[in-house]
Amino acid sequence: MLKEPQVALAAVRLGQQRVKQAIRSAQQQARDGGIEPEHVVETVLAELPKSATSLRYVLNATGVLLHTNLGRAPLSQAAVRALVTAAGTTDVELDLNSGHRGSRGAGAMAALLEAVPPAQAAHVVNNGAAALALAATALAQGREIVVARGEMVEIGDGFRLPDLLVSTGARLHEVGTTNRVHLEDYRAALGPDTGFILKVHPSNFVISGFTSSVPAAELSELGAPLVVDIGSGLLGPHPVLTEEPDATTALDHGADLVTASGDKLLGGPQAGLLLGSEELVHRLRRHPLARALRVDKLTLAALEATVRGPVTPTEHSLRQGQAELLRRAERITGVLAGAGIAATSRATSAAVGGGGAPGVELPSAAVVLPQRFAARLRGGDPPVLARVERGHCVLDLYALAADDESDLIQAILAVED
């Protein structure tokens, strides 16, 4: 059985052990009379997965650009190619000129510094929470972090920022009230035990009405180190998300250290970015915890390619216009109508998601089908994740690449057969 050409190819792709299990299962079905013996090979091939991983590619038709359950930002083709290159043996920590140990991830760090000119140094850890945890441990363990009460956020899956900070051995000195905080609140809290002032972008919620906060530029004048967690990872000001904080502006306004995520609006791999003064970043890089939080060569390769490479899928989505999305939706409904499937197109609103740009509505368009399609598409191949609204299956095109339209159409046709 293992010598059958198609089975042999599957063994190369999936590993011989997994293929053997499928062969034994199919042979047993034949013994039990469930299938004819001549159908054993066909059954084996049908039962084997397409890939050696259980993760599946999913078409994101939710209208949420950075969907946390779908792995947030999809990587650019440049980043994907960089991953393939880095999968082998690389010079990740080797100076090829001297033959001696080199600076780990020097290319990725250089790319970040080029993209964020005010930063004197950069360091990368395995996610945004790790970046903040490293800063709290290295700069405030056994000391106080001064932070506005209204910035103590909870994100997905019950993860709370105060719990993370306290777990590092730091103490929180909360100032102000839920909706209002003033410069004098911060000033009164500073003392010999102050490790740093922390300013956190709320990321996933908006407080409106009778509110006030203190900008980084004013906090930077208080004398204590200022750490700004911008969350979503913009390296510079954005023409569409004009209110979203970015690393360049935060540092220009006096932040000593900026922390951010790499897999959100930056459009790269999961990573935690630390950008700021040479002295602080060096302290973080040399702290023992930094070793436990360091990223692998794949992350470094994908991050460098993201920062230096072409426009990412995330940025491409942000730049697209609603008129073009409506034309795409109408084109899809036309194809479906020709196949006898009743579908309509309409304007919708998408969202950034992933803890970025809360409350910002992004003009989009969608293909609308009967609700029964939602579960069927989710169980299809490839799976399609839609949203259900008022008894309809809404396939929002904002986060769906134009190259994926044919796959979406085929998925719809397949589940309606």
C-alpha cells in the first residue's frame, strides 16, 4: 500500500506514521464490509488531511480586519517567503564576515529603527503583553508604576492588564478616576519608589462624555521614565486611522519607551515591540527575563520583511475604497445568480478588531445570503467565517483579499450542491 504512487506522495507530505494509520483504518473497513477492497486506496487518500498541521486556512468574511480568533494580521507574501528562507539554517546569530557570534536579529532591529527615526534602540519579544511585562520587571520590580485608573484595561479571554503588571513584582499606584485624570494627579503620586509612569491606549473601548486624560507630552515633563503602550503597533501616523496612536509620535512627544504588538496594524507576525532610549532598551535586553521572552528566527525574518517589504494585506485593506468593494460584491452576486443562488450585495461597516481603533467604522460591502449558509460555509473546505445579522449570512469583503474571491465563490457553490 505504501508503494502506491499517490500514497507514497502523501507519506512524503504527512509522514509515514500518519499514512500507515489511515491505511490500517481503510483495510479494517474493507474487512468489516464497509468498503470494497478495490476502494482502499481511494479511502486512504480521502481520509488524509491536506497538511501535516491541524491548522486550516480560513476565509475571513467577518468584516473584522484583525480577527483574534483567526490569528490577527495575515502576512504579506514577502513575509511568507522570508519564513521559508529562515526555516533552514540561517545566520540569525552569526557574523559571516568574522565567523564569530553576531547580534541576534540585527536586520529586524535595523528595520524598526529606520521606520521609527526617534527610537535610539529596539528590542523584540514574543507578544505585546510580554513587552510590557519585561518593561515592568526590569524597571519597576519592587517599585511603583503610576498609571491612570481609567487605563487599567481587560482584553480578550479575561486577560487583565493590572494582573500582568502586579505579577512582575511591581506595585500599581492608580491615579484619577475612571473617566478623568489630571497632570497634578500624576505629579502627586511620584516619589522615590516610582519605577515609571505608564500610559496605556485603551485599544478596545471608548469612554465618552465628561472625560479628560493627560497626553504623553505633558507626562514626559514630570521627570520619571515614561512608558507608553500604544497597543496596535502603528510605527507612524496613519492617513485613515488618524486617532490611533503610533510609535513615532509617542517618542517625539517625550516617551522614553514605547511598547506595541507586531501582529495588529503593523501587519506582521506575533511579536512585542520595544522602542525607545538606548539606556532603557539595553537594560531590558540584558535582563534575565529577556531570554525567556525572545523570539525565534522565523518571527525575526517575517518581522523584517513586513517592515521593509511591500504593502501588507492589512494596509491594503485599509487603503481600499467602498466603491471598489461594492463592485466586488456585485460581481460575486452576479456569478451566484448565474448558478441559481439568490444573493444580494449591500454597503456595510467593518471594524479594525484586535484591540485597535475602537469605535472606528470602516466603509465596506458584503454579499448577503440566507442564514443557513453561515454554518455550512464554516464547515466547508476551505472554511468561510461570516457573520449573522438579522437572519442573514453576511459575507463582508473588507478583510477578504481579491485573490480569494474565486475560493469564496467555489465554497458557496460547494455547500449549496
